[in-house]
Amino acid sequence: MIQTKTIDGVLLRDMVVTGAALLEKNREAVDALNVFPVPDGDTGTNMSLTMASATKEVNQKEYLSAGEAAAALAKGALRGARGNSGVITSQLYRGFARALEGVERITPTQFAQALKRGAETAYKAVMKPKEGTILTVARVIAEEAVRQAERAPEDYDALFANILSTGDTILKKTQQMLPALTQAGVVDACGARKYPPKSWSCPETGPPPLKMTTTRSAKSSLPIARSS
């Protein structure tokens, strides 16, 4: 349980660093089960390298301001983005950070709105967004998070429980959204490693390993739109 009403820069950093460590722990599982858009097997590596760059940047100094910490995470992710999954992840952080400019401590409502801004930014960055990927997972989680925050604007425990529940539900549905995933009998791995912020509410255990698949490549093969 997070047991706090706001998140400052230090806590945000710790949350993301813990999540990045869990991603690295599951990196090989993601690599091994990658089928979309090309079955080339390094999505876990690309996402992990992207997050390593983000955490390296945010660890350069102690950011007390959540907005500044988010900006550092976005800067690092953009600088170190690898492959399709890394590029989209960096855009999620870019939008998330922009929503938090000037914010010292994030409330549940602001956190949910930042997730929504992140999803919107990622969609705009991809010329031909595909449903059934990390984009879908991020969008649906954000939409439900905003609704949850409206119901309980000061309850982070309820917000993260909602994120986990929604993420689990939409992740399972990705298997039916893309023929490649349906044929392989797996869910989208990029979405699988993106959605679960269980490290935030359960830092000692984190999310369990999942059967997953997604994109890969040292250079992104997605057509990325230029956006300001």
C-alpha cells in the first residue's frame, strides 16, 4: 500500500527505479515471446535499456519536485529510447512529464491526468497506431484512472488498485485485437511490462512474471510522427 496522499520527486523516482528493476528482471521473458510487429526477440532488452537511461537521468540529482523528476525521466527515456517499445515508452513519459510541469507533489487526480496526457502523446507520435498494443493498454488504463480519481480524488490505494485491475483486463484482451497475438496465444509484451505499477504498491514483491510478447529492434521500425 502506498499510504500517501501526494507523490513528491523522491517517491516518484523510487517508484520508477523499482519498476525498471522489475522490467530488467523479466527482460529475457519478454525477449523470448515477441511476435508483433516483427518476431525478432529483443523487446525486453529495448525497453529495459530505455528505462535504464531514464533512471540514470533521474538519479543524477535528488529532485524534490515531482514535476522536475518527471521531466528528468522523460529526458532520459527520450535520449535512450531503443526500438519500437522504447520509442513509445519515451513518448508516454514525455506526455506524463508535460502534464506535471510546475507540480511539486502529485495528487491522485494529477497522476491520472498525467497518465492520460502520456497516452495521448504516444498515440500522436505514431502515424498509424495499432490497437492491441501498449498504446491500447496505456489509453484504457488512463481513461479508467481518470474516472477512479474523480470518484476518490485523495485515494492513491484505490487508484493503483484500479490501474492494476484495468491493466490486467485490457492486457488479456490484446490477444484478441491483433491476429499475430491470437495466433501465438500471447498478450502484448510491451503492454504487459508497461501496465503493472505493482512495484509502487508492493515494492518488495512486484508483479509476477507474465506470458507476453511485443516489438523489438535496436532501431524503431514504427513510423513515428514528429510532434512538438
